[in-house]
Amino acid sequence: MSEPVLDIRRPSPHVAEVWLNRPDVRNAFNDGVIAALTEAFARLNQDADLRVVLLAGHGKAFCAGADLNWMRAMADYSWEENRADAQKLADMLWTLDQCPVPVVGRVHGDCYAGGMGLASVCDVLVASDNVTFCLSEARLGLLPATIGPYVVRAMGEQASRRYFTTAERFSAAQAQAMGFVHELCAPEKLDARVANVVSALVDNGPAAVRACKRLVRDVAARPLDDVLRAETARRIADIRASDEGREGVQSFLNKRKPNWLVA
């Protein structure tokens, strides 16, 4: 019996870990992985107790892109079959991107092609300082279309203009310089750094963290007009008047832990 393509763990009710589990092919994905990720995140997205998701990969690499056998099969697809296949990938990325709680990416080894798409939907990206990144599609006469919106958002338009077209490899240091990766560390310190980020997220007000993620999504690239100013004022009023907001302020003033840490 083959191993499941994902290793999903729940170390606590508030934390979910989703590990790509195809280490023999450097976690390259195929239609089975796409379906499993879509199903897993569709389920996690409905979990009211969840506060953070860790996305990682077993073995020597985070994700090396598309599986070779899957690519061989696609070579004989008709346009209609290619369209349907690509839509599944696009829908998977959308499902991950819509996760209401922060997704923390743990990146090591290689992060190529579709793996860049997975990394791009993460809200926080922590990587080993020896990771190699690459948008390799153009080398094969292809383009990073379905992952494109997420990658451009994560690494910026100017960097995307270069790396989409040249398909050059770039280092972890370059990825951090362009804002794609938030934090770098030595490989042996990766798990500890990721654990620190996860802990910080769990310690914050759970409704506030979800609201913060929505806020960033909703205000990004919007004009700073009367409508937006009024909306942001409403949002802070809503959360100040909420049970969690009142509890957070009172716990701070009274120098005690808030109830979401005591529970």
C-alpha cells in the first residue's frame, strides 16, 4: 500500500501541519497531490478552532514542481484536457490562498515552479539559507500561468518580470531581498524558527488574527478614499466592541493573560 501524498498532523486543536509526503520525487506534485491539498484545505478552512496552518515538505526538498510522469501524461493531452487539468491546479491554489488563518511555509532544499506557487500563498515564509528557488517553466516552453497571480503578489512585479522570463535560479538571500521570504536561518535552526512563528500566531487573539489577514487582503491596492477610511474605522470599532477585543484590553490593563491563552 502506497503512502498518502500528504501527512496531516494536529499537534494541538489550534495548529494543523500539512506535509507534502512524496520525498522520493522531492515532493513534486501531480493530480493526486492537487486533489489532496484541495480537499485538506477545504476542510481546514471550515475549522473554527484553527489558528495557524504549517505547510512543509518531507525529505530533501520543499517542492520541486511538477511530477515527471504527470508531465509525460500531459504531453498527450488535448486542449480541453489541458484546460481542465490546469483549472484543478488553479482551484487548489485558490483554496489554499483563501485559508482564513495564517499559513506558515517551511521551505528547505528546492522550491521550483509549482512549488513557488505553494510558497506564494503562504502568509509567512521561513526558509533555510541554502534554498534554491526557480520559476523554470519558460525553459520547457511553458509559462507559470496559474501560479502567476500569487507569485507576482508575493515577489513583486519587477522581480517577476525577470525570473518568469529568464527561468534563472535565485538564492534564498535574493528571495529575501525581494521580499518573497520573510526570514532565513541555518538549516539546523529551521524547525525552531518556524515553531517560534507558529507560537506567536497562536498566542494572539484568534479572531483578531483572522481579521488582520482579511484586512490585508481587503485593503491591498485599494485607493485610500473616504470609503476605505470609513470601512477601516468600522472594522476597529467592531473588534473593540467584541468580546475578544474587550477581553484583550482588560487583560492588558489588569496584567493578566487573556482567556484565549488560559483556555
